[in-house]
Amino acid sequence: MKNFKIGSVSDIPIYLNLTLVLFLPVLAWLISRPEQIDVYADLIESLAGHSIDRAALEGGNTPLVIGTASAVGLMVGVLIHELGHSWAARRYDIVISSITLWIFGGMARMDELPEDWHIEFWVALAGPVTSVLLSGVFFGALQFTPADAPVLTFVVGWLAVVNLSLAVFNLIPAFPMDGGRIFRALLARRQPYAIATQRAARLAKILAVFGAIIALLGGAPLLIIIALFVYVAASSESRAVMMRELLRGFTATDLMTRDAPTVAPDTAVSAFIERVFEERETVFPVVDGDTLVGVVTLDQARGVASADREDTTVEDVMDANPGTIGADTEAFEVILTMNEQAVDRLLVVEDGHFVGIVTGAGVVSAIQVLQGVGSTAESDPDPPEGYV
């Protein structure tokens, strides 16, 4: 769903996902319910060392004020948790391209996925440690909140408890939570990264199934959704790592089609449409000599009125900024780029010159072949060009 940029911290763009925008009012309402306030008030009183005026917490619109302040404070805590991961990653020169807050918490996006167990261990652990430290800050502040400020006391105490709970919850050894990554890092000390991922993902799925059963018996629909998310995320993580391992040693050059049909920029739209029907292709790179200048599609050509197709050229309707990728880009990075740009093909360029095209169908074919014969990356570090 759509993300909204709300600012940046340490030059890291911060995004707010629409799911969280929609869920925040619900979360505020859940926190504001009298039974929730009563449960937490008892715990906060014991932590603060003084009583809280319950009547003041439940009068008028005060519960909604408490719920809203607590919900927003929790999201700030989640953001700081993700910044903990990001700051730790930067110590290992890992680029953090963005942080997104969404319905299930936060997600720090890394430009590369470290396979060094030592790096993953410390980067994953940094989030829970940050949440524990933040909880300690709120606990310290709680000791100084006056007894005649019940709302402030409740919100500060609630954030102390919830940030500690966030740290503990994230240590459960299940992807995509930090505990799952820590568990994989420990396994990867003595076994291949891909095997460690498979075993960590298997444990995550088992925990997700048990969690869903318990949530179902306890009538907790939100926990059922979380369990489902963990199960799917664990499966996706395992598949992604296995695919990266399968494609190791291959580049865009090995996935691309070299003899892809091209069209010159001064080609008339009418002539281009004839080529579409003759060659059964709907997307053509536009090449001037051997220099890529754009890409044109059948849909773009159809947008030109029939009477104008003789006098209109491909250059007039083409996309001058097509999705491209370098010839030496790793094969797995090609797949990630296609997913990020939501495209089913990328044009491969080398020194600005068009050399081929990678399609989604071509990638699938390559994966199917490799799954059948196994990756040759170890025995042949330089696979033959034009593998597919």
C-alpha cells in the first residue's frame, strides 16, 4: 500500500505506510478502553511508587487522549527501534535506504543483505537493545512524574512497559522478527547461510502455527493475522535466500536475451505497429546506432490517431527513461530491481550501449533450469554468456 514520506533522521528517509495511518485510530481506541486502562494502571502504579487517580483517567475525552498519545508514542518507539538497527548497520558500512512504519511495526530497508553471521547478529540485536534502553528512559522519567498528573504518569509508564514488551516480543526466534535473524546468525556460525536460513524459517513457521492456534482459542484476531504474516514472511525469506544462492555467480548478461528486436527512433509509428504484428513483440528498445535512447510499447503507439501514424515517429511517443540495468549486475539484484520497479523486463546496457533485455519469463526459465541441473557457479565462476 501507499507510503507517505514524513521526514528523515540521520539522512534516512522515513515513510508512513497507509496501513498504519488506518490502524492508528483503532490502536488508540483499543488502548483507551476502560479495561485496558485498569490493567495497565495497576502495573504503572507499582512501577511509579504512587497511586494514580483512576477517575481522572476515565473522565470525558481523557481516555481517547491517553490512547492517542500512547499510540503515537509507541510508533515513535518503533521508529527508534528501527533506527537502532540502522545505526548498527552503518557501523558495517551497510547503506540504509529508508525506514517504513506500517501496521506490523517498522522495517529498515538495506541496500545489501549481509551474509556474515557476525554482522547480522549485531545488527539484529541492536533493535531490541535500543527498545530496552528506551524503556529504561521512560522508567526513569516515571520516577519523576508528579502524583497530581495522572495522564502523564499513565502514558509514560505505559510506554516504559510497552517498549520493554516490544523488545521481548522481537526476540522470539521467528522471521521476520529480530529473534529469527539472531537465531539464523547463530546457526550460520557453523553451517552454510542457506541451510541456516531454511532451519530458522522452519522454526518460525512452527511457532507461527502454534501462535495462530493459541490466538484462535483465545479469540485474538490481531494475533492470528500476525501469525499468518510471520508464516508467509518466513517462507519468503527462505525462498529468497535459496534463490540468491542458486543464482550466485551469474549476472544480467547470463539472463538476458541478446538478439532482442530494436527499433530506430525515426521509425514511423505505422511501420512500428507492422513490426509488432510480424515479430509478436509488444515492447521494443529504441536504439540509435547501438546507443539506447528509450523504449516504445504497442500501447503507446495505439495512442496515436490512425491518420497521424505515418507522420509520427517512435521518438515522439517513446519513454525516454526506460528501466535499465548494468550488464555486470548480479542476477539476484536483477530480480530485486524488477520487483522494486514493478516491471517484467529490464534493458541491459554496457557503457550506454544496448546489449540485451531481461524478461520475467527469461528469469523464470533460468531458475527452472538451475533447479534442475544445479548452479554451476562453484565449478565455473564465469558462466557462459547468453545462458538463457
